[in-house]
Amino acid sequence: MRTLAGVRRRGSDVWYAASLAAALPSVPTPATVPPLLSALLASSGSRERELLGTALLEVLNSAFALQPCALTVADRPQVHSQDDQGRLARATYGYYRCRVPQSGPPQRCAIRVYHRTAVRGQVVSASAFTNTLLHEWVHHYDFAGLGLRRSPHTAGFFARLRQLRSLVLPDLDPESTGPHPGR
Ligand SMILES: [Zn+2]
């Protein structure tokens, strides 16, 4: 019997397999990336990060021929949950959102990154911010570049993230994917 759950399951397997198999196309590092990354890694203000991050997204989208993606840096703590001892159980560093129509490219693509840590409300480090932004951009690539209708955290997703990191941060350890942003 073709239950709705069964259909959904088969559908998600298709996206899972496609996500596993895909790689980021090889492109040269755009000349504007190193100065943008240096500025991002030295930034601390939410508005400053939003402007620099928006500029980085524009450069990446142009390099990979993707449609635009908006960025909001929310000056508020990461959405999180705590266990019954009050310890941090899970925090969402940021997320990617888009509307996926029946056919055609995704619409209203947007990334949101939280500017403050979950419990203490301190400004997140510039490297954590940058890692989150790159992670969320890979979700954008999955929808807008690969045409996936879902963007699961497969081994292929993290391989694309490593490729992206070695493109924009070639001096850093390519095996490090940074903190996991949660979504
Ligand atoms: Zn994610």
C-alpha cells in the first residue's frame, strides 16, 4: 500500500542519495573572498556581520551561478533547549529557509544566524559565525544549485562544506567543519 509516509520516505531517499553523491564544482577563489573573510573573522557587530556576510553570499552565489539569498543576523540568543539539570542540550546557530515550488527554482531563500550564545547571551565568535554562514550556504547550494527539494546532513553535504571551506579558507584545516549549527 502506498501510504503517505511511504511516499515521503521514498521521496526523501531520492534526495538523500543525490545529496550523498554531489560535489561542489571546482571554481577559482574569487579575488574578493580573502579580504571579505579577513574582515568577517575580525568582526563583532551584528550589523557589520550582516553586511559582510551578505557580501560574501553575493560573491559565492555569483561564483556558483545561484540565485540571491538574503541574510539576517539576529541580535538575540541562539534558540536552544536545556536538560533537566539546566545544561545546554541543543542550540541552533542559524538556519536556511526557502520556499520550494512544484517546479522551478526555490523562492524567498534566506539565512538567519543568531548573534548571541544560547545561555549567556555573549556575542558568538567570529569563527563560529563564519562556520555557520558557510554551513547554511551549503543548504542554499543544495536547493538552488543541485535542485534538491530537501537538504539532509549527509556525508556528501559535509564533503561540500569542506570543499567550500578550502575554497574560502584555504589556510585552515580542511577536515574541520567547525561547530555544528544544528540545522
Ligand atoms: Zn544544516
